[in-house]
Amino acid sequence: MIIVMKLGATDAALRHAEDRLREFGLTPHLIVGAERTIMAATGKEKSGLQAALEALEGVEKVMSVLAPYKLASLESHREPSVVKVRDFVAGGGHIGVVAGPCSVESRQQMLEMAHLVKSVGATGLRGGAYKPRTSPYSFQGLKEKGLELLAEAREATGLAIFTEVMAPELVPIVARVTDVLQIGARNMQNYPLLEAAGESGLPVLLKRGPSATIEELLLAAEYVLKTGNEKVILCERGIRTFEDHTRFTLPLATIPYLHEKSHLPVMADPSHGTGKATLVGPMARAAIAAGADALMLEIHDDPEHAMSDGFQALTPPVFVHVMQECRRVAAALDRTLG
């Protein structure tokens, strides 16, 4: 349910509306827009609620939200959200670019990659300190040592750090270092983790599960938003289909569709979405044309010897070229890339 307040509604009227919602067993979420203040109410609606709310002083109208994802819906937040952390901006005409290796492997690697990312005008640095791997015998990441190296790379470049958190108990540890908590595709429906990430107060990057529907992705985002944390970025990273010419199928129609349904910014990850380095550049350009608010790209100075996912990582010269091409596409659409 959405409660739209009148222009100039007093603080007392807002507090009274919130109190009435709680009396009906609902949880109010205040959303202050450029022109209007609205309240999104979550919980089970009861008979007589709408009439009771419409009678309140300061309330202009009350609307039921049809989508099951109340807080992620455009019905509750008409203005597209912008997520900003350090110099990274996703939304509002800005296309934030996050790049880096799949895994943090060494101090030299992270510093070199960070300076490369910075040199081409990107504003976010990715790197996995904790790695969820299909095989228990694969490289699992440097863990806390990896976090220390990410912090050092940020100190040297000022880039915003994006790294994955895999379990609720790891949120406080990762949150001490990272600027954005990444929820990986395998954990999209790990609800205790989503709540813990939301409660950290840090921006959350939520990746779509390989078999998840769009509604399931938005409901997962709802778990974060329900904590009061509005800084959520959705990420399309490819889904599992019958095709086998790519690692996953990257459905770029997801991007404009999500913009029709939600106010949250949308990132595209063409590295995981294709699993082939040669396809990353074309799909990155296509994602920008489709309206992506951010890109995540994997890069590595020696992909052949990468500890994870080297087959989809761009070499430094190719990364520079891809950024140049993407910047031209963004400029053609009157948007900025970085």
C-alpha cells in the first residue's frame, strides 16, 4: 500500500499516519521525493485500512500496490534511484564501471589492476576475497588477507571497492573494508544474508541467480530494502538456458524491463553473462545501448594463469579498448561512463 501525502504535510501529520499504519500491523517506510513525500506500507492489509488512512489529515490519496515487491516497485518510488559511493555513480545518466580480477591473488596484481582501472576513468574496483566455487578443491580466495589487499588498493587509487560476502556472519568482517557488499548469484535467495547485508547500511549489489525469474530478483531486493537500506543495485549476470555456446545467456531485455517495473539502478555483467572474453566488449556496448546504469567487467594481466575465470577476463590492452568503445556509445546516448 502507498500513502501519498499532500504538499506541505506537517511532520505531525506524517507521524500520525505512521502511527496508524503500525496500529493496523503494518510497517511504514518513508520515502521523501523531490516534490512529494510518500509512505510505503508493508505487511498484511486489513479490512477498512484504506478508508481509515484516506480520512487522515495530510493524506492526499491511498493506493494498493499490485506488485508483490512493494519497496522495489515504481509504484512506491516514481523517481529512478541513484546509488553513489565515492566517485562511483549508478543511475541518473551515469554509467558506473566496476572492473578487476575475479579473485584477489596477490598484492602486486591488485595494485596493478587498480591503477589500470583508475587510468581509464572507471570508478569501482572488483575482486573476490571470499570465493564461492562449484568445486571444493578450487581456489577459495585469500579471505581476510584479500580484504587487506583491496583496502590497500583503494588507499592507493580512491576507487570504490566491490567484493562478495557469502554468509551473514561474514557481513561485519567484509563491511569493515568494502564500499559495496556484493551478493553473488548463488546467494540471491539467501534471505538471512540479504537481511544482514541490508542492516549493514552499505550499498548492496544483488546479482540475479542463474535460474531466477525477474520477480524473484525483485523480491530478493525487497529483503534488503525492508531493512531501511535503499542503496540497492540489481545485476543481470546471465541465466542458464539450453544454449551451450556461451557460459550463460545474457538477456539484455532484462535491463529496460526492470526499469519499467522498478526504480532501482541496473548493472550488467557481460563477463559472467558470456563466459568468453571475446564477447565481453560487444555485450558491454549492447548493455549500455539497452539502458544499463552500470557495468562489471573482469580483467586480468595474465588470464591464462588466473586462479579463477581467466577465460572470461579481458587483458589490459583489450580493457582499455573496450572502455573507449563503451564511452562512445554512452556519449551517443547523452550519458557519462566511468
